[in-house]
Amino acid sequence: MGDTGSVRRIGTPRQEPTPMPRLAVYALVVCLLAAVAAVVSFTQGSLIGIVWVLLAGLSSNMAWYYLRRAKVEKAARAAKATG
């Protein structure tokens, strides 16, 4: 999480980041929920589904961005570790 203010001893490993980027997962969940809301809205005859479609598009782009950024960071760490 965050710094607890405790003194870090030399030789103790730091916490590794989570393997799956959390923001990408959240954005993907929002995308799926917005897509479902758009379908429900359109089946009920409401045009507010257009807003849900736009939100689904935005959140899918965010998920793609965060997944790609995590992939690039992982490759950079691997390149740095190998020298």
C-alpha cells in the first residue's frame, strides 16, 4: 500500500507490484457494465444508451492503455535485469 513510516532494514525485500494491473481490470469491468447498461437501455427504447456506449468505448481504451503500459514496464524491467 503506502509507506507506513517504519524504518526499512537493509536486505529486506520490497513488496513487488501486483502481476495484473489493477486499473486495467477496473476499466475492463466498467466497460463490460457499460455495455450491458447500453443493451438494456436500448431494449427499453431509451436513447440514453448512447451515453453508455460512449462510456464503454472510453473505458475500453483505458483498459488497453493500462495493459499496454504494464507490458512495456515489464519488458523494461526484464531488460534492466539482464543488463
